[in-house]
Amino acid sequence: MISSQAYIAATIVILAVIATVFFFVTKKRQQSRLTPLAGLAFGFILAGLFFGDDRMIGYGLLGIGVILAVIDIVRRLKSK
């Protein structure tokens, strides 16, 4: 396994640990559902990590995911 693949694998493991901790911590509070736009953003970010070998495609997918996440955050703040 080359070093970039090791970094991707470590990132995925860290994200899984954070998601697990977040799941157990927020279980006690009111549950907020993941919006479809946030789910799409998460999918683009994961695709960017998986296709990271080709930098144009990887960075493009990551960028699209970040932009969608920011749009979702702004929409949620305006609706409150």
C-alpha cells in the first residue's frame, strides 16, 4: 500500500470513529436528520477521497462536496 492510500484509509477510519462518537453523544439530544443535500455533499466528499489518484477528479469531487455542504449550512441557518 502506497502512502497516499494509507492516508486515505486512515482518514476513512478517523471519520468512522468521529461518526460513531457523534452518534452516541447526540442520541440523548433531539435528533436532527441529515438533509438530502448534506447526504449528497457527503457522497461527493467520499467519492473525492476514493478517486484521489487522479487529482483533477478527486479535487473536483471534494470541491463540489464542500460547496454543497456550505449551501446546506446557509439554507439551514436561514430557515431558523
